Amino acid sequence: MKVLVTGGTGFVGEEILRQLHRAGHRVRALVRDPNSRSSQRIKAEFEAELSPGNILDTTSLRSFFSSGEAVIHLVGIISEIGANTFEAVHFRGTQNVVAAAKDSGVRRYIQMSALGTRADAVARYHKSKWAGEEAVRNSGLNYTIFRPSIIYGRGDMFTNLFAKMARWSPVLPVIGPGQGTMQPLPVECVAECFVKALSEPLSIGKTFDLVGPDVLTLNEVLDCILVATGRKRLKLHVPLPLARAMAAFLEIIYPRILRKAPPLNRDQIIMLQEQTIGDRQPMQEILKVFAPELRKGIDYLGKL
């Protein structure tokens, strides 16, 4: 099958391309810069055909969709910068991809969303993801939507960040009380779900939570990371009012002066406090994907 993939150079995207290639699928990837190191890597390693463009450029999308049998839409942002707002990327970008798929006759559509996405969400990130999901659900396409919890693995920006921090810092920062819940799962399991869904008719028209077997607070996740690294560190709990003030400051300074997305924003603070629990039964029963416990899945951290 020829599969069109947006966001194929990202952390999750590369693993999906790896498994698509391993399964014998052909891949065309939408990339901003075909000459970038990440684009050339997926071309060399996974024989990906590179198609220049982005999801906010409808002309480039028409070229991207000139041939293909299915599309996997992965593009997403965790922080806003300039015109790349949550609403623009997660909603309008998804609308553009959906329209291009319909116009080109590509009927099979798989969407990356996020656990916690819902109509009454508080965080603008989740609100924009919900709007994107609605565009997919109302498209008439043979869709599948995936909502993963925290995704970990070699090269992630979560477990690796705290593991490296534990190497030099006597404390690990925690925003608020650290009682928000998550169900981490490895990137390999997420990619397996996407690839299996392509050939699983029972996944069509469904929205899946992609979650691991553990329901853990942020404090407990950090404890697992410390055990994996063989280190003992104290947790420094940053009061929520102070964290919000810091985030608001960073949201101004980083985009305007440093021209970068901020490392922390107020939406992330909201989401870190939420008690979000997903249902892994459909993932296991329909796609036959079984994620390991976190403590068994992060042994790679001991090698950092």
C-alpha cells in the first residue's frame, strides 16, 4: 500500500515510517525542507519519497496527494509560535488535509490526536485537537482517530529530559503537586497501532485511546525514571501561581525575542494537573497491541 504521511520526520513519525517500511508499505512524506538532515534520513533509511510543503499550504497538499491509498496525519505542536497556533495547525491544517484527501479520492484516513481531547476541554491545545477530530469525523472518510497518552522512547523529550537532568541536578522540578495522571506507552506500540489499523476494517470509524497499563501520577513517573537511571533526587514542587507566571513570561520572550517556541506554556500546566484516564481495551482487542509497564519499558534510560 502507498501511504501518505504528514509529520514523518518527528519522534513518532520516524517510528511509524520504520514500521511501515518493515511491513512492505511504500511511503510518501510531506516535509518542509527535503534537503534537511531529518528528511534525508527518512529517505535513506525508509526509502521515503519526499514531497515538499506543509499542511497550511493547500497547493503543496494537492501535489502531495497526487498518488496514494491512505493517509496518516501526524502533524501537531505543543507550543505556539507566530502563525503556528493550535487552532491553525490542529484544526485548519487538519481541515486542509481532509479536503485534499477527499479531492484526491484517498479514502483511508488515520489521525493523531491526544488523550484528554474532548468537547469541554479547558486547555486550548485539547480544544483545537477536538475541532480537528470533528473535521475528521464529519468528513465521510474511512477514518480512525488515535488518542495517545505520554509517548516515551529513545529520543523522546520527556523521559530523556528528566533522566539527563538527574545526572547534574540535585532536584527535579515538578509543576504543582504532581498528582495529574498519565498512562505512558512506548513509541513502538503507538506506531504498531497506526500500521495495523491500515489493514484492520474493525478500526474504521472508531476513536482509540492509546495507553499503557499503568495509571501513574507525574510524581510516580519521575520515581520510575529515577529508578531506571539508578539515581536518587528530591522533587522541587513549583507552586502553580508561580508556574503560570513563568509560563506567561516565556510565552512572550521566546517567540518575540528568541524566535523559538517556549519550553513551557500555560496549556501544559493545565494538562499536567488533569486526571485523565483512557481505556486500553479496544487497542488490545481490535489491534492486538499490548503496552508494557513503564518500569519495564524505560530500561534504555540506564544507559544515558
